[in-house]
Amino acid sequence: MNNLNPCESVQEKLSAYLDNELTQQEQQRMHVHIKNCPECTALLSELTALQSDVKGTLLEGIESMDSRSLQAIMQDKPARWLSAFGWGLLIIGALLLGGFFVWQFTTELLADNSVPWWVRFGILGFYCGLFLLFLGVLRQRLVARKTDKYKKVNI
Ligand SMILES: [Zn+2]
């Protein structure tokens, strides 16, 4: 390191210096050198301009969307997947179990001619309602997934 010319060793670490990644001692040494060296000062301001350009572009991109929802997606992704999976299992289980019992119950009732019309109507309503609820949940899941994709692309 010592046989390097001081400017070279400073310029090598300029971006680390800008990012405050050096030890306090190194940071201090860089600071002293740059203050007394026009060449390194010029390079530093060039690098600063470049970095702020990059940061500006990134910030613009992030600010163009709701930063709070970005954070929520970043933080809650595993939770969201777990809950999506849980809901999926719950719905499938409920549909299978419910379907099985309701179907048995229904076929028994429908086979019995003494069952009044409103019970048949109730059974029909129950099935339609269950189906609509299922469609509603399914659609919510799909919309949520589409929104996620859209947001991911924006990042
Ligand atoms: Zn220098």
C-alpha cells in the first residue's frame, strides 16, 4: 500500500469513502488528503454527482409508487404467502367437507318427496351462495396477485 502514490490509494477508496464504509481513521486520512489535493477533490465531486444521479433515479422510481405499500410488500411477503396458502387449504377443505355432507344431505332430502318446496329452494340458495363466495375469494386472490406483479415490475 505504501508504495502506491497517495492519490491512487485515495482514489481507489473514494466510493467507499462516500458511502462511509471506511474506518474512522481511514475516513479522516482521506478527508485530509482530499482537502489538500485538487485532483482528488475534482474526482470526488465527479463521483458525488454521479452517485446522486443514480440515487435520484432510484428515489424517483420508488417515490412514483406508494412507498408504504412497497415496505408492506417487502416485509410481509412470507406472511402473505402463508396466509394465502392457509386460506387456500381452508377453502379447499371446507368445500370438500361441506360439499360431501351437503351433497349427502341434499340427495336424501331431494329423494324424499315429502320435503316442502322451500327446503329445496333453501338448498339451491345454499349452493349458489357457497359458489359465489368461492368465486369472490378466488377473484380477490387473483386481483391481489396481479397487483403484486405490477408492483414488483415497478421496483
Ligand atoms: Zn490526491
